[in-house]
Amino acid sequence: MTYPVTVRAAHPLDDIGLRTAGPPALTATVARHLTLLGAKDLGPTTSDGPGIVSLTGAGEHPLTAEIVWAAVAPAQEVSDEATAQAATGVAHVHGRRGGEPRGLAADYLTTACSVLAVQGLLAALIGRARGVAVETVRTGVDLAGLLAVGQYLAAATAADDEAVPFAPGGPPFTTADGVCFEVETLDPAVWVAFWQALGVAGRLAGSAWKSFQFRYATACSPLPEELHARARATGWDGVRHAAKESGASLCALRSLTDRLSEPRSQAPWQLSPRLPAPGLSSPAEDARPLSGLTVLEAGRRIQAPLATYLLSLLGADVVRIEPPGGDPLRGMPPMCGELSARWLALNRGKSAVEIDIKSATGRADLRDLVAGADVFVHNWAPGTAERLGLDDGDLSAVNPALVYAYTSGWAGRLADVPLGTDFMVQARTGVGEAVRPAGEPAAPSLMTLLDVLGGLLGAEAVLAGLLLRERGGHGVRVDSSLLGAAEVLTEPALRRAAEGGNPRAPEGFRRPLRTADGWVAVADDCTAQAAASFTEMTSAQALASLRRRGLRATTVTTALDALPSDPRFASALIRDEHGALAVPAPWRFA
């Protein structure tokens, strides 16, 4: 990996002070990221109500972020992490593997919302530098929840059926000697060869491929029991031999304690400024902070497309670089007309151009586009950009003012790592332990936790790079990764482990309560008082009973296709011109 010459510390907020007020759960991560970007923490002030983060300095009017639990839902429904996960469908999607809703033991939505708040503040500062007046940014944990389930929600509300049925089940697998592991490949032939090497008939292994392949989309993967049985009958050495012979990628699940002995990065991204260069863009008439900026994206799946989708919501003109014939994921079922509902959830509003980057002509065409762009984002496999002559050094020679963004799996920071996909990074970094409480076996969530959080951090890194460019007059390389997302998500658990405590949440943590017709979830600080059986009550009756006792609770969303008519969110969900459901932009600027 080639980095440009660093001209000074990459701190775009060097002359900015920050103060926080309100619940630390809503402000602590925001303050941490802003201080990593150079802001001086002037300390918290006591306040009830929403989380408030204020930036001051550089002769500017104060800029304030207001962070609430419920931005679109009623406040009595979403009042903490547990109720946000339950109401927005996160507990439902995470629980699909086990067949019933389960809350994530990690504070996933609070973390995601914190990153959104940082994005909003950085975007507002960029807008101010470009003549767009912004004084307040507002976001909410419930908006982060809708964004996190956006692709699942779009698919659930499409007219077409899913490519594979929902049913409990999925990886990881366990060997005869007790090693719990994940396997990954993007090639069906490799998948079949791996299982054949373990003694599974090729036809049976092949019949399981579609369920395994679509687990990213469905958050569950019912597999034939024989696959699990053959893994249990084989030692770890035999499994590793089968992977080596077939070309499959393996990862044994690691614990949070294991991660304590490995190096970790303080920041979830890296900013590398280049020498000053002219040619920065001017704002357009559109009042959004990134209006008039052009972003080129060469991304697949979720991480990079989500990052640039967020940039488009902030006003940037995003142009996708797709292979000849277009992105094959455009046709991934279920469909809305001629386009995949999931693809639209990540790519609506973008334009596209087909370029064969493997050809000299295609690479020349890409460089021509880069010459007039502000940002270039990709998530190619490691070494691809260097091999094709499209790394940051190559493209900055074409456009010295470019913000070059690489959203990777591993950031080149750990040795001997498997394929850098969501579930493999979860397995390698202890996320499988952090998201499940004691009493449940450690296992990566089949919800794409790190792809989504990695996309959020990728957008945050690009915005930090753009602000650094605006304030310093030079292009920047920014690097973010799924590994960085895992480190942000597991940081509280790792801190508990480092202090000698139990890194895992207690048994039964964030486990919804069954009712006669569904489930209810109570706020974390109400769990002890809520102990009761509600199986003979409807969810509405259980909710009324809990609230009469002064306890905060909400019903658990267990059918995403019902959210558009759910009074908690109906006013915030709309359909686009293709008929696909769209979640609202996660910020409000004023």
C-alpha cells in the first residue's frame, strides 16, 4: 500500500472545541471520534433530555448536533438501545438464525447513530466552508435502526418473493475437537469441493449453496444437517486440509480475550493528506452540504455502496463505475420492476457508467472521470488498485485535489487473515461473542452488522477527508475497514475484558418477552422490574401493563413488511419511483 506524502497531522478539527451534554450513551462515541479528528474536548455539562454535541472555534457560530432516541417514532416507544432494536426490526433480523427475535448484546444502533452524528457535523462544516449555512444537525437512534435494516426492509416490502425461503439455521460449524469456525467463498464450485473433501455428496452440497450464498441478504441460512454432522465428525486439521485443497477460506471464532493480545487501532480510519493542490469545487445552488461535489464509486455489495449512498443523501452527485453489462446485483431478487429492491436500497439516486477496468482503454476512461471528480471510493480486493495502476498515487497524479477512499476488509493491519467479508471479520475479531449474552454460544450475527457499520465509517472518513481538503487545500487518502468497524463495536466489551471483568452481557440480556400474539421488549434499565409472564396477554395488553407500572417498553417488530403501516414509522417510510421502500435520510439540517 502506497501512502502519499503527509504534510501535517491529519486533524481537520485542530482549532475546534467541543462540549457535550445529555446521556453519555448518545454523546460519548461522538466526542471520541471528534477528538480523534483534532477537536479539543472542553468537557461535558449536566443536562436532561437529548444528547447535545456543540462545536465552537475558528470564528464560526457554534454548530450543534442534537441526538435523540426517537426522531420519527414516539418517544414512549423508543427510549434506549433495547427498544430501538426491537421497534426498528433489528432484533427480528438478528434473531432469524435462531427463529425468534433476539436483541444484540452490543450497543449497535447507538454506535451507528453516533457515527451518523459525526457525519452530520462534518458535512455541516464542509457546507459552511462552501457557503451553505448550517447551525443544527439532528439525528436519532431509530433512524439508525431503519438505515441498518434498509436492505432487508426493501426486500420484505417488494412484490416479488425472496430467492430463498426464511428458516432458522446457518453457520458457524463445530469440529470434532471443539473448534467453532466459519467458512467463506464466493464461488459455488469451491463450496462444493470443500464439502466433498469432508465426505458430503456433491449434489447435497450443491443444493445448500443458494441458502449459504444468500445469507447476506436473508440473515439466515438453513443448511442440511449432514453438513454440520460432517464438520462435527472431522478434526480441525482435517477441515483446514479440505479448505486448502478446495480454495475455501476458513476462520476459527476468536474470543474477545484473544483480541486483547493483538494490536488495535485507536481510530477506525486513517487520513493521509497530500501536498497542496488547486482546483477545489465550488458549491452549487442546492443547499445540501455536498452539493456540487462528484463522487465516483467502484463498489460491490454493501460497504462502499452504502458509504456513497450516504454521501448522495448529503447532496453529492454519485457515479457508479460498473463492469460491462452492469452490476450483476441489479438483478438480485426480490425485484421492484427491473431492479433489485436490495440494490435500490443502497444505490437509488446514483448514476452509472460501464467501464472495463481490466482493459487499458477502460482504465484511461476511468482516469478521465477522476480528473473531474472530488472523491473516488472503492472496495476492491487487496492489491487490485496497485496492480491496475489505479492506486491513490496513480490517481492523484491525474487529480491532486482528489479524496481517494479505500473501504477494505482488514486494512492491512493483521497477518494471516481470511477473506475480508462481514462474517469472517466478525469471527476473527470476537464480534460473535460481543453481540450475544452469556448463556448463548458465541456466533457471528447473520445480519450484516459490519458491512453496514463499515459503510457508515467509510462515509465518515470521506467527510473528514473532504473537510481536511477544504481547510488545507490538498487531496487526501482515507482508509476505513470492516476491521475498524469491529473494533468500534467491540470496544466497550474489550475494555471490560482488559479491566478483568466479564466482556459479555449477562445471561438473558435483551431477550424479548413472548406474548399471546407476539413479543414485547423492555428498556435495559427496566428489565429486573419487568420480570413476569405475558404469554396469556396480547402484546398491546402486555405493553399497557408494563407502562402502568412506569416501565418503558415497546412491541417487537417481527414482520418487516408490516413496518410501512406501523404507526411508529408509517409517516417516515415512502416508496421511490421504482416502487421500492425507502428509509428516511438520517439527518436533519437547519
